Amino acid sequence: AISYHRNIRGKGMLASVLDMAPGIGEVRRKELLKKFGSLKKLKEATLEELETIIPHDTATKFMEYLKNL
């Protein structure tokens, strides 16, 4: 029981805020972090900068998601 609880808790700690973002999967998340480096820089990014990696519709939804954090 203790090992099971530790495994569940450990997986939750590895989750990122970006994992719950709409339209952002593992590949896009890695590309965004590779280009911007941190969540702070992602929040400061312009729509045009985000559109170099993700489509326009997804970028606008992602920006709204980041504003609500």
C-alpha cells in the first residue's frame, strides 16, 4: 500500500502546467520549452512567437490558458 501511494504521488510531481494546456501535447510541449526555456518566458511571448511552433488557433487558446494561471 505504501509503495502504491508513493508511485501515485511521484507521478503527480512530474506533471507540468503545460501538460494540461489545450492543444499542447508532449511534442509541442518539448518544442516550446526548447525555444523559450521556461514558463515565465512563455507567458511573456507574443502570439507571433508562439505561432512559429504551434498553429494560430492553438496559440490563441494557449495564451488565454497562460493568462489564467
